[in-house]
Amino acid sequence: MWPVRNPDSTTYVGAIESSELFGLCIYQEAVRWGSQQAHKIVVLTDGARYNKTIASTHLPGAVNIIDLYHAREHLAGLAKSLGIHDA
């Protein structure tokens, strides 16, 4: 059996503000969606360390995932540092 995602169950939070205020925004959004009853919370970010810190501060135990664009960007940087040019 494969999980089926409800397309209406995903929301996005974005802002240009302090980490403290942004953390509060993602926490409020999680609460709005019932995070207290959730079995799993997933936070999708660009992989910046401060985003992981914000998520772990406000949503302890959440699964952190790097978005595909930034994951590829990080892998390309690693390949370049290793001298792999066809990556």
C-alpha cells in the first residue's frame, strides 16, 4: 500500500524577517494544522544550518529535508571539490 498525499495538506511559510519571528511563524502554522496530534512533521528547507536550528527549536523531532534544487547545488559543490567534473 502506498501513502497518498492530500494536496490540500501542504502549506508554505516564507518571510524576510528575524530567525526568531520566522520560527514563531512556522510554529503557528504547524499548530494551525494540528501538530500536537501529528505522527510526523516534515520541514523542507534549503539546508542552511540556521533553518535546521529554527525547525528544531520550534518543532523538536521534525524531519528536516533539503529541497531538491539545493540538494543538487550542495552535491555539485561537493563533486567540484572532489574534482569530479561530469557530475
